[in-house]
Amino acid sequence: MSFIKKLGSDAVLLIILLLAAFLYGYGIWNDHYVNTYYTTAVGSMMQSFHNFFFASLDSAGSVTVDKPPVTFWIQTLSAMIFGLHGWSVILPQALGGVGSVLIVYLLVKPGFGRTAARLAALAMASTPVAAAVSRTNNIDAMLVFTLLLAAWFLFKGTKQHTIGSLLIAFGLIGVAFNEKMLQAYMVVPAFYLFYILAAKVNWKKKTGVLAACTAVLLVISLSWAVIVDSIPASKRPYMGSSGTNSVLNLAFGYNGVSRLTGDRSTGSSGGGMPGFGGGNFGNEGQMPGMNGGMPGMNGERPVMGGTGRPAGDNGGMPGQGAGGRADGEGRQFGDTDGAQGRGIMDGGMNGGMNGGMNGGGMFNTGTAGPLRLFQPALSGQASWLLPFVLFGVIGIFAGLRRKNFTMKHKEALFWLAWLVPAMGFFSIAGFFHQYYLIMMAPPVAALAGAGWSQLWNYYKERSSWLSWLLPVAVLVAAAFQWYIIHPYDDTIGSGWSAGVLAAGIAAALLLIIVRIIKGQEKRVFAHAAAVMGLLVLMIGPLYWAFTPITYGLNSMTPAAGPDSSESGGFGGGSRNNPTGVNENLLAYLKEHNTGEQYLFAAMDYGTAGPYIIDEGEQVVILNGFNNSDVPYTTDTLKALVESGKVKYFLVTSGGMGGGRGGGNSEITSWITGNGTAVPSADWQGAKTGVNGGTLYEITLN
């Protein structure tokens, strides 16, 4: 209670937390399917403990999503409490985002003071990519919260010499591994380094403690993987995107080394789109960003499986169901009822994916190199304060001497050891999405607050050349923020870029003037000017953090900015129209069900998702997301039918809502060869659309 009372006494912190809650939570009730890939899995996980444990994508436990289950467990529990809605699966991430802001405050305050902690919390809350991803059911906001909670236990255990807290800290990294695998390990060097530098015990005890912590880390990290991989493949779902039906392969291959190399193949013989490393278009239910347009699409952007499209867009990919109209028609290429503007490949493949592989990269992540995080594709997500952080770090370590290596220096090194590997990875990695940059948000925010504290100390003490670092840092950072905003002048008006630059120049000049003026009476005014210097630098990122609310959000590949609704190329605003179920099909299937467990089998999650999410029906999904996923062979599919569990199959072609679209040709051929096509007039209704699919009935003696 005393802890809560102390927090409650800081009115500024409460305002910052309320700001974060608004940025991360306002309007989430308008997002019906969010990332359909993940929401479909949550719907399936609610249907049985078997599906819950394995994070099964479909009701039959055919194939899992391409991530471990912890975040989905939390989302499923939320959906069990509140019902399955878009907002109920987003809620855990939104709360985790607010919790991350609080933990950053708690980590910075003891060493650098309350003002620095407030500024760090504000910087964390206002990090645009954090605001974007916390408004979705993607994993990363929960991942960052888990890692920050681990850091809090690390600091506590190191300073208080409590081994239990240290074991919890490393155990939480293991939990984070079971949220997003190797991405969680980015912080491990920082944890080891901090304990080695800050723990006031001898080397023998340090070695023993770190050995125990490492053991806990590995046991918790690999626990789920070992359990799953030890179960016979016939008794569990296929491990989605693993290529070899192995969790360990998924962890260290597709979700591990492949992220760095850019090779998105999964180590199997399954093919993918030519020229893309043998893998499919991408993972996590996302297609690569394409700023261009496919011939005949009239510059339109198709919708992926009913996920994320601009407000008022009723359309969907033909035959997708999830993105189609209530009558199941689906939007056909060139149909003008959807969002106009950027299409998939404007003018053909020459439009490329976000400008081809030039500049924007496949997922609009820029060109690999040392300045990648400063390129337009990425700089607006988490790089706003990096120039200020640079000057702050110089200030923190400028006076470092062997005999005055303080806890401040050690904490700053912890944040640097978190930030530098993350920056290094994102600078050279071949396969990631913009929203992964939330990993940079905590160290950037903490170092901005801590750096401001040290620069302020130099400034107020008029300590030689170091006292000029604060105004210079403000000026340089303001110029960089102008560089980020300026390309959007035509969209948002030139007032924002010019205003941020002018405010930065004014703040820097004020700091210089106050620095020159002598006299003790200027002290309070100087402090206000110093705080204002950093607050001015929050204008740009705060505006960017609001863009997912004001401009819409692509819930599958969330990113902030005036073009946030188009991030990643496919999809659109998160405020999609929840009209994914073909009511005629649903009625037909229910009427003709003769005791089968599963309502029907679909080729992909984009078609099946709405029936699982909206209706709570049990549906089989025959394909995983990736080309290499082979949850069924003709023999196992035949056995499923012979067991009397399913008799209807909806075969769609081009299904861009999940993996292989038309699916495994052998499976499709078996269905069409053994099934009887149901007349479309019996189940599609008056409007059949261009590609509503074909419904087959299969009964085997």
C-alpha cells in the first residue's frame, strides 16, 4: 500500500500513465478482428485445453501459430473473461504498454532522480512504435513489459543481494522466450553485464549466482519446446512455420537466425514465392509491404483475411470470407468500394514492394547499413531521441574515473548494453517488421531521462565545456526531428516540421542565454528551461504516437506515422467492418450437419477465422501460414473424414488470408476428386462474387 501511495503522490507520473492509457487503449473497441491470424488462434484455444496448450490455429488442432504460446494464453484468458472481441485480445498488450511506462519510471528514479524518471516515462509513453503495437494483439508490447519486469527484479536483486529476485529476473527472460523466442535474448548481455559490474560480492559468488540464473533461464526457456517436441507428431498440431515440425527448429531457425540472415525458408522442402528465400510471404499473418499495384487493381489495396482496413471499407479478397461482405461476396479486383490509393503493385511488379527492394525494403524497413535506423523507413518509429541520447551518454561518462565508477554509470551501461545490440541487429537484419523496434523504446527512454539529468547537472554547475552539451543536444535533436517530419509536409502541413525545428532552436537559444546570465536568482528559471528543452523534443514523437488513433492502424503490421493505416503495404485501418461470415453458408452448413464435430474445413485462416471468432464454430484449417506447413496428407485427411468429424470443404483459390491460398495441390486434388460440389445457389445466396470458392461434400464409406 505504501508503494501505491508513493506512486499516487506523483501527480505528473499519473498524468503520464493516463496519457499512455489513452494512446494505447482509445478506440481499440473499433477493431473487430485485429490481426486475424492471432485472433483466430485465440478463438480456437478457447475451444479445448489441447488447443490452448499448443496455441492451435484451428479447432481441430491441425497447426499452431508461428510463435510460442504465452502471450496467446494471456489473450485467451482475457477473452474467456470478457468474451472474444478485438478489444479483449488487445487489452493485455495495452495494459502491458502502460505497465512498461511505469517500470521505466521505477528503474530510472533511484539513480537519476524524479524529474529524470518522469521524462523517461514520458519518452516511453510517447514512443510511436510502442503506441502502435500496444493497440494490437501482436506480441511485442507484452514481450517488452516482461523484459522490463525482469530488469526491475535484476536491479532489486543486485542492489539488495537477494538471489531470489535474480532468479526471477532470469526466469522472466525465459518466459519472454516463450512469448517471442530469440528476440527475448537481445537483453541477456545487459543482464549479465549489470550483475557483474554492480553486485558487491566476490567473483566466486558472482559465478555461482550467474550459473544458477542461467540454468533457470534455460529450463524455463526450453520447457514448452521440450514438452511439445517430445510428444508424437500424431498427438499434437503441426508446429507452424517450423519446416520440420519442431519447436526448437522454429525458435532457432525461422524465428532465430533467419531473422538476421533474411532467409525466410524454414529448412523444409516446402517452396515459397520465388526469390524470397523459399519461405512464404512472411510470418505472423502478414504479407510483405507493397507500395505499388498489381495490374487491373485500379490502384486499390486488397484486404488480408478481414484484418485491418480503412474505416468504412466493406471489401475483402475474393473468396476470403473474413474480409468479404456479409453475403460472402468478397471484393473483386478493381472493385471501388474499398480504399483508394496505394495498391499492391501499382503499374505491375515494377512498383515493387514498398518501392521494390530499394530503399524501403520488403517490409518498409530501409536499406541495411549503419544508418538504417535514421532512414525515413524506420526513423519515425523509435529513433526520435537518439541524438539526444548520444549527448546524454557523453555527459554521463565524461567524468568517469576509476575511483568514481558509480551506480549511475553501471545503470547507464545496462541500458546501453540493451540498446546497442538491438540497434546493431536492426541495422543489419534481413527479416523483421517495423514494430519490432519497440525493443529500442525502453533503453532510449531511460537514457534520455538519465542523460538529461547529467546534462542538467553540468549545465547548472557551469562545468567547463560540458555545460554546453544540453543546449547543443536540444538543437541537434530538434534538427533530426525536422528531418523525420519534413517528408510528410504535403500530408500534414509544413507547420509541424517547421514548428518543431523553431521550438528546438528557441529552447536551445533560451538555454544559451540562461547559461550566459550570471546570478543565483536564475536557478529556478534555468531548471524550467532545461526541462522545457527535452519537452520540446517530445512534440514530434508525441504527435507520431497519436497517428494510429487519428489516421488509423494496420493491425497486422502496426507502425506509427501519417501513413500508419498503410504500414506494411497490405491491410489498412484497424477500424474494419466486422462482416466476415457468409450467413447463407453458415445456415446451410448448420442445417446439413449430421453430427460432424467440425462445421467445415477451410483452406486458410482468412476464410475460417470469422466463423471461429464471431460464431464460435469449430472449423478445420488445412494449411498453416507458411508454404512449408503440412498439417495434413491425403491419408490423414481421409482418416479425418472417415471418422465422421467433417464432411464439408470450402476450396478457395488465391486465398491471401493464410499461407498457400489454394493450398497443397495434392490436398486440393483429393478434395475435388472425392467430393461432390454443392451448387453455389444453395449456399452462396443471390450474390456469389467472382471467387466465393466451391463447397464440396465428402462422405466416405
